Amino acid sequence: MAAIRLGLIWRYLRPHRREVYLGVAALLVVNLLSVSIPLLVRGVIDDLQDGFAASMVLRQAGLIVLLASVMAAARQTSRMLVFGVGRQVEANLRQRLFDHMLRQEPGWVQATGSGEVISRATSDVENVRRLLGFAVLSLSNTALAYALTLPAMLAIDPLLTLAAVGLYPVMLMVVRLFGGRMMRQQRRQQEALGSLSDLIQEDLSGISAIKIYGQEDHEQGAFSRRNDLYRDAALSLARTRSTLFPLLEGISSISLLLLLALGSGQLESGRLSIGNLVALILFVERLVFPTALLGFTLNTFQTGQVSLERVEELLARQPRVVSPPVPQAPARVGRGAVEARGLSVRYDGAQRDALKEVSFQLRPGELVALVGPVGCGKTTLARALGRMVEVPEGQLFLDGVDVTALSLDDLRRQVALVPQEGYLFTATLADNLRYGDPEADDARVEAAAQQARLAGDIRGFPDGYQTLVGERGITLSGGQRQRAALGRALLVSAPLLVLDDALASVDNNTAAAILDSIRAEKGRTILMISHQLSAAAACDRVLVMEDGRLVQQGHHQELVAIPGTYRRLWEREQAEERLQQVV
């Protein structure tokens, strides 16, 4: 497993190996100079015992300043190079993840959960950046520091060296212990902040409901509880930090005191010069920071490896709905003719088919209603027409061409699907309407709005087509959102229009006017999924589904005249209308 993880890490670093090698080379220069400077200081101090020459001291001081400046420049270069690699990998990885997620089918995103996907694309990617930037730099620096500094210290005095660095393993264990606790506390703090942010976002989106039901006190209480959790998490993290860093300073101070205590005895006996003792002190202080940082680095390294595996798991997930390797060209003239031949669809993990051997035809220019009880498979059929779900080969055809043989781009240019919950982006109304064709001019946008019977509403807005639609279209009514989504589909002029209960929030007169307007545009086939059988009565034909099967099809009058699912649904709707009239 470790080899696999190191292989993964190197795979991400390989495209940037030049920068990594240069960064490590700069670190080597830094550590060579950091060993050389204490030795120069030792020489100056020992030389001062034999006589004082100001010119000699100034020359040595100038050399030390020069070396320190070169060392600072090399350290800055190493950080820019290696940290830059981490940032570049982070940016590339975010783009890869975003592109990869856009290729997935909607059902996978819904089943996985947007929060989980966002977590991997944000916090996990940040952990990978720390792994490939901070952790690589820190591990390389610590390895070079010990590899070059310890031999120089041992050459001066092995006993004092062992006494001085003897407490460093304790420092490393303390950092590992507190570092793990700090990471857990920081994660709890981030989770508390995320929960607080979710509540704020939810309450701002649902502010009308809060006002209507007078639940301000309830929401204030909920916010106070989450705010207290965030405060407690932040205080716990602060306490741990305020304990750890003084503790590290204490351990390093004890190490220095041991060196001074034992070194003074060596000075008295003449076995150690003052210059060597000063050099040892400088070496010991130089190793404090890499040793303390090593504990944090190991925690970062482990967390980064886990995050890297989580990101790789996401990238390894291949979309189920893909374009064929060699797609077939669509019909030269799209007419919107549809044929299903024993169409069967089953969702992943489901125990039974959502669609079971469904067969029907839609002729060009027809207006066909699709009705049935809740959960009978109507929406699945609508999604199958646009290949939002996987469709078996040879079971669904558009203008005589198997939909699985078409590229997804070609197919979705031929099919305009309008769901019941029309999603609107935080943008202007005009931009939402032209979303399917961003290059559409204002005339086409206005024509689509007119056809969707939205133009009159837009004229009543202060900013007209430049009205900014709030998050998820919250500033519009349900009917306006549905008509905006419909207008967006009408603008792309696809030969097949699928309305998945897309007029449910529109009154009957407006819905009828919209359908008349669409039908007036010759050459467009319309499949209208609806729970309102009164709307289905005005269609050319009606398809009736139950339990995933197509159980009836024909004209409204024919279906009402015979026993079956449609007549039962029709009688129920008529009874509900009579009851409403009485009430």
C-alpha cells in the first residue's frame, strides 16, 4: 500500500519534476550554507583568542552576511518552486475533477450527494496540495538538515552532540501527539463552520417561510447552538496550540541547557574550544525547527495520502452514459420521430426495472400525453429520451437512429427536456433563457419568452430581461420559473420537446396557450408528461403507464370508453374537481 501511495505521489509530481529537482537542489544549497556559517563563526571566535584584528573580523562578518543572504535567497527559491508545484497540481486537479464530474450522469451525483463531492473537490484537494508542496519541502529539508548537520556536530564532540539532540525524539513524539489532536480539532472547527454556513444559507433562502410562520426565535436558537459549537471548537484548538508551542520551546531550552552545562565542563578541562561550543549551540538551534516541523509534516503526509486516495477514487469512477467510440451521424433533417422497442431500464442497486418492455411510437409533429400514477416510470422515460440514464442498445430510436449510436452532444441537440423543477442559475433572465445557446441574440430570447408566455411578466419587472434571478430562481414564482425553463428549451429549437410535468405550476388557460403556441411551430414533436388528464384530453394521443409498463395508448375518448388505468385516473380527477366545487 505504501508503494502504491508513493507511486501515486510521484505520478502527480512527475510532470513538474524539473521544478521539484531545482527546489531540492536549492534546499541542498541552503543546508550546506547553514552548516558552513556556524563553522565560520567558530573560526572567528577561536581566532579572536590569539589576537584581535578588526579588518579580519569585518572580512569574516562580511562573508557570513553574504552567505546568509545567499542562503535566504536559495530558501526563498526552494519554497517558490516546491510550493508552486503544489499550487499548480491543486489547480490542475480541481479542473480535472470539475471536468470529470460534468461527464457523470445526474443520477450518480444525486446518489453520492453533492456535499461529499464538494468535500473531495475542495478540502481533499487542499490536503493534496499540502502533501505535494509543504510535506515534500519539509521532509526534504529535514532529511538534508540532519544528513549534513549531524556529521558536523559529531566531528566536534560526539558526547555533547548526543546529549543535545537526545531530547529531540521526545519533541517529535509531542508534536505527533498534539498534531493529531490539532488536526481533529481543526476538522471539528471546519465542520462546525460548515454547519453554521449551511444554516445561514438555508435561512436566507427560506426567509419568507420563517416570516410567515413566525419562527424567528426558533432559528435564532438554532443559530446560537451552532455558533456555540463553533466557538467551543475554536477555543479547543486555541488551547491545544497555546500548550504545544510553549512545550516545544521548553524542550528546546532544556536541550540547550544540557549542552551549556556539559559544554562548560569541556571548556574548563580544555577539551573544547569556545568556538566549537558556539558552533554546537548554533547547530542545535538550527535542528529545532525541522524536528518540530517533522511531526506536523508526518501528519500532513498521512492526511494528504488519504485525501489523494479519495480524489483518485472519484476520478476512477467512469460515467455510465458515454458517447460511442465511433458515433453515428444523426438524421440529416431532425423531425422528432421516436420509437421504443421493448425499452427496459433499471437503476443501479434497484431490485426491479423502472421501465419494462415499453414499446410505442411518436410521429413527427404529434402532441402526445404521457400519464399514469406516481412512480410508474414517466420521468424515467423522459430521462431515457435524453440519455440521462443508460439505455440498452437497439431499444430506443430517434428519427430512425439508435440513441446509443449517437454522440451525447448530437442527441441532446435533438431533444429538449424540461423538468418539473426548472433549475435557474444566479444570472439575468436573459442569460437564463439563452443558456442552451449563449450566442443567441436578444430577438431570439424575446421570441422564446413570448412563446413561453413569460414576456408579459418580464415587462412588469423593473429591469426587464436584465432582472437578476436569485439563487435557484427564488425571486420568481413557481409558474415563472417553469415558464423560464420552458423558454430556455424552446430557444434551442430541438425537434423533440419533452415536458416532464413542466406546466404543473401554470394555470390551465396559460398552459393551453403555451401548447397552442408550440404546436403552431410546425415540425416539433411534443411529449407532455402530466398529472392533469384534462390537459391530456386535448392531445393527439395519450400513452398510459403503470408499474413501469405501457398499459394503454390511444385518444382520450377511446381510453375513457374502456375499463382500465386511464378511466380510473380520469374518474378520480373528475371526482376531485366536483369536490372542490362543492367546497
